[in-house]
Amino acid sequence: MTQPVPALAQHPDYRPWYREPWVWLLIALPVSAIVGCAITIWLALSHPDYRVVDEQEVQQIESELRARTESETARSGQENGDG
């Protein structure tokens, strides 16, 4: 026994959806974004950023900032007539 063929399948230009190139192009765009995202996450996790400055340089920068803030507060106190 043969199965009845749908009327659309008898049309000469009929092709199943997976034979259409536009479908694969539309599927490829989000898939490529997912693959690119996965690669980016893998690179970010496997190559961590390292500290650019060491602890001594951090302490020096902090002391310079403290000295600058102290001099600015002292200067603003003199301008207001407090000093």
C-alpha cells in the first residue's frame, strides 16, 4: 500500500525546509553568535588579567593621594580664614 502524497509535494518546485539555503543562513547567524560567545568566555576564564602594579607602587600612590588631599584641605582652610 502506498501512502497518499500531499498536493504540495507534487508541485515541481517543492523542496523540504532543510534543503532551502535561507533557512540555514538564518540558523547559522545565532549559532555563530553562541559559538563566539563561548569562545570569548573560555578565553576570559583561561587567560586572567594580572596586576599591573605591585603592592609597593599601590602604597606609594595611596600616600601621594593622601598628601594631596591633606594639602588641599589645608589650603581650603586658609582661604576660609581658619588658618
